[in-house]
Amino acid sequence: MSRIAIIGAGITGVTTAYALAQRGHLVTVFERHRYAAMETSFANGGQLSVSNAEVWNNHATVLKGLRWMFTRDAPLLLNPRPSWHKYSWIGEFLRQIPNYRANTIETVRLAIAAREHLFGIADREGIAFDHETRGILHFYATRSEHNAATRVNELLRAGGLDRRPVTPDEIRVIEPALNGDFYGGFFTESDSTGDIHKFTRGLSAACERQGVEFRYDAPVRSIGSVGPKHIEIVSESGHELFDNVVVCAGVGSRQFASMVGDHVNVYPVKGYSITVNLDDEISRNSAPWVSLLDDRAKIVTSRLGLDRFRVAGTAEFNGFNRDIRSDRVEPLINWVRRHFPYVSTARVIPWAGLRPMLPSMLPRVGRGKRPGVFYNTGHGHLGWTLSAATAEGVAHAIGMES
């Protein structure tokens, strides 16, 4: 039985704590906030989406990024201000383009495995998180967009996902509330949605019942080795020794990795969401229940219970800036008004979070250079989707060395 520290109480940190506690380890989670799931795991798009497992390392994404660079409301926005972190990350991202196919297929396989683990956890622990198993519908406005999606679909199928093409008429049957003219789409019946914040908080409570200790309001100041067998954690709680540490610190992981001699080049890619409060009966009846992905706008949606509609999107390369910008929120509101004209947007809650992205778009899972140091971080836009599988992976790796 090992004494293990986890840095971070977001979705990856809490799922890792659970996987380790299930194996009988003594687990302490350090979190700089007062509660679990207060940063990127607070208000994401809500999709558990194997169908969105395509990595971004391709020439089409690069060309779109260049075209959108100076458009303030574009789905992808790059602040051109010089930054070594940003441009070194972009350099590594470009070098991963030849691995686009292999990395996409690997992500699909990991996401399918994660789905089974997560559903099992929710059932076993009785976690209610507004889970909807109605599938995810991707829709496309033009033939060229649909053709590109067809090529992506070949990779998804190679990874084991069943995602079927649908006609405009079928789109209207699958989600009658959706307004607009579309060339076609793809539907993934096995995908689902839920509230990541509710799930993570529920799982943190389950972890506590199993003996996991959470240290809230306890930012970690440093980590380092003490002799050949111990890791020292210095936090607001003081100095403590552990057998192992798992870095699950999201966008802070790069800094912690550098303390122990590892290169984990996580970059913070900001995403925005709005939660539309469905306060009246017309809005509740006019909002969709099926989860959607608009490929052109890069917007995803989830229905969270009877009275909430989550809409999320955009990718902003702007360092550790967490400001909620009106010119980035407005396109999300306008999208709702265009596709769901009878849904009231009188009460909308905006949010922005920093996705921890590695250049390969694959998470870093496993051991570091120094004994006792492990990582489960860098999940990018798929942290909610992948976390349950990567938690099992890092727990297995620790078990192999215990």
C-alpha cells in the first residue's frame, strides 16, 4: 500500500484518486481552490463524445487558424503577441501533423474504454449528473464540409466507433427543435452528455467515503525527491513525504513537471460556454435534448436537466488569460437565437476555462523521469471524455512499480 499525493481536484485528479483508492492506496489530493472542479471541470460543453476524438494536427486546422487570426469572433483565435511557450507549443504541434491519423485512432480507442469505466463508476457510486444518453448529432451546412467529415468518419470507425451518416430529413427527426438548412450530418447513438461539475463533485464525495483526504485551499508550492524513495510536497499545509505523486494539475502541469526535470508542454487553450436558463415553458419545450455539434461554428451543446441548456465552443490561444470577453460570448448567444429562436436568452451565464492541451493532442499518462513521479494531464478538449480511462492507466502504472 503506497501513500500517494495527487495535485489537482479537477476531473482527472478526482478520477485518479478514485482509481487509486479502489486499489487500496492511501491518497491525498491537493487543490488550490476551496472545492473540487472549480476550473476547467466547472462548465464545459458537457459532451462525453467519442465522436469528437479527431485531433487538431492537420493542415486544414492550420489554414483555418491563419485565416481567422484577426477575426475577433472566429471559432479559433490566436493572439500573435510573442511568447516562447506559445510558439514552442505551436512548433511541436506542427511536428505532430504526420501522426494525425494514428493519434486520432488512438484517441477514439481510449475514449471508448473511458466510457465504460465512467458509466460503471456513476452506477456504482450513485452519482446523479444530468446524464442524457440520446446520442450526439454532428451537422454540416455544405457538401464540402460533409465530405471532410466523411473522411474523419473513416478514422473514427478504424478506432471502433459506430457513427452513421444522416440526411437532412433524418436530422429533423433526430432533433426536431433544431432550426436551419443542412446538407447532412452524422449521428453517434452511443455518445452521451452530462454535467461534469456535478459528476466530479459527486465522485469526490465518493472518494472521501473511501478514505481519500482532500486538502482544499492548499496550493502546492514545490515538489521534489527526497532520497531514492520519497517525494516531498510543499503546500499551504506544510512539508509532507509521499511514495508517489501524480500531477493532474491541468494547465499548471507544465510548471510542476519542470520542478522534477520533465518536459510536459501543456498550453492553456481557452474555451467559452454559456448556460442558458430555461425559465419558461416555451424555452424548455424549444431547447434540444439531443446533443449537437455544429462543425462550421465549432459549437457543441448539451441539455442539462429540464431547465438548463449548455452551449460551448471557441479555442483561444492567449496564454493564462481567464477574462470572459463579450465578443467571444456573443457568437454563442447569437447561435442559440439562430438555431433555437423560441428559446429565451434573457438569463445566460457565461464562463471561460483553460483547456490543458499537449501538442500531440494526446494526454500524458504514466511515469516521469524521476522515481515516484507520474502524470495524468494534458487532455485538452476531451478531459471529461477520457478521464476515467487515463485514471485507470496511471493507477495501473503505479501498481506495476509498487
